[in-house]
Amino acid sequence: MNLFITGTDTDAGKTTVSAWICSKIKTTYWKPIQTGSDADADVIQKFAPQTEILPNAYRLKAPLSAWDAARLEQTTIDARKLQTDRDKIVIEGAGGLLVPIAENFFMLDVIEQTHATALVIARSKLGMINHVLLTIFTLHQRKIPVCGIIICGDIKANIRDTIEHFSKQRILAVLPETNDLVALFDKTPLPSEILKVLS
């Protein structure tokens, strides 16, 4: 099974978490859809140069949802290109679960058709509880397996307890804000739940 890195929102920390995972284990990374001027694969290459990086299925210029960016370029995204026959790879989504990609096709559907286990990434900020629970409940509704939650930024103990209580999922790690990602990655071991999916 693959590991799908999904966020509760844009800029939740998906690429940071992807780089952390890839820096700790020999694996393959794939970002099916890249929008805007960012190149998340470059971040992976910087922090985990041993990682095999698969090319984007779609690279769109506008920093918008895949649906909106594709319409600006008069492109229709073919959902069949967002499948893979690879196994045990790290797949990074773009935005949250219900980001539209094509007609009646969302990021949630990419997780499903890549036969992936979801890892939910949330940035510590006001409204996080709601965003995490909406994400978890949506995954459960579609019967997509979830291996846990990663929080980017500091989190108070009571908020952590609330998220774990209502989501019925464990917060596997809290990655504090830092400018030294190399040091952070070095000192933060991968949780066994993640290793189990990729090994």
C-alpha cells in the first residue's frame, strides 16, 4: 500500500512531512499535481537526495485548485493519469481532500484510486480541531485507512487530547516550526505506523 500525505488545508506542512519521511527511509516520491510556481519535488531532492522522484502527471501554472488552474490553461485533467501501479511510495496531495480536480473528481478520489493509506497533516492554528475532524471523518466515510496525524507547529496538551479523542486517531508526531529542517529531521524518528505502511 502507498502512503498519501494529505493536508487539512493549503500550507498545512505536507511537503515538510514528505521530506522528513523520505529523508529517513529509502522510498519513492510522487506529487501527481503541482500548481503554481512551487516545485515541491525540489524540496524532497534537497533534504532526501537518495529518493526516487516520479514526474508530476500535471504541472499547472496558476496557484489555484487543480480544477481552476486547468481551466485557465484550457486543459482537462484525465483522472486515469493520477493512478499508479507502484507500491510503497510517498504520494503528496495538493490542498485538502475536497479540492476539485475534474468533473466529479476530487483529491479524495486520488487517494482511493492509488490504494493508499492516508497520513493527515495539520498546521497548528485556530480552527485546527474542526479541520482535522472534517478530514478524518471524510476519510472514514470513504473507508480509506488512516495511519495517523502529524501536527506542524506547537500544540497544547488539551488540544492534542481533544483531537485524538474525537478523531479516534493518534497524533504520531509534532514537528515544531524551525528554520533548521536538517536538525529537526535528524532528531525526529519516524513513527512505527508510517514505517509499517512503507516497509
